[in-house]
Amino acid sequence: LASQEEQIMMLALKQAGSEGRVKELGEEAEGLRGRLEESEKVADALCRERDALRVQLESLKDERARVSRVEGFEERFKEGVSIEYLRNVLIKYIETQDHAKLIPVFHTLLDFTPQEKQRLEAASRRLDATWNKPVSSFFSFQ
């Protein structure tokens, strides 16, 4: 009988130890969940910061390109491309109906980007279409 009681006591002690260990593991798991949640928040914040920095980097690249273009303009004018020549080309552009011939001149003088050149060509086509309309189309007679 004593031996059975000893075995029961041993099993009770083992079970108590197991329950304590289960409780410890549960607390440890809860702590790990909290740390994981915090780490996910930090990772999300870092991703947002990375995205913001990428946008800022693109903006800085664009600004650097603009500064380079302005510096290029300054160099051209120092090298002898005069304001007078640019003024004459602009006046000719305004006076003439054949804008397409002068677009390459502006492109070269002002170092247009391909997008700017396309915008100027599109505006030129619209302007040429306006020049080619009959005068009566500007007035509505009823």
C-alpha cells in the first residue's frame, strides 16, 4: 500500500510539474506573440519609410536632372548661344505658320526632354490646325 501511495505521489508531483511547465510555455508563447506583433508593426513602419524614401529619391533625381539642364543652359549661353538668337527663333516661330521646322531648333537650343519635345509638337499641330481654319470659322453668323 505504501508503494502505491508513493507511486501516486510521484505521479501527482510529475503532473504538477507538467502543469507548471505547460503554464510556463503558455506564458512564453504569449510573450513571443507580443514580440512578433511588435516586430510586424516595426516592419510595416520600415516599409512605409522605405516607400517614402523611394519617392523622395525619385524627386531628388528629377531635381538633379533639372539642375543639370539649367547648368547646361548656362554653359550654352556662355559658349555663345545668345539670347538674341533665341529671341529671333521665338519670333519666327510665332510669325510663321510652319512651326514644325523650328521645333528641332528649340529642341537643340533648350535641350528639351523627349516628353517636352512631344508636347511642343502636339501644341504646334493644334496651332497649325487653328492657322489653317477659314476666318469665317471664328465667327458664328446666325
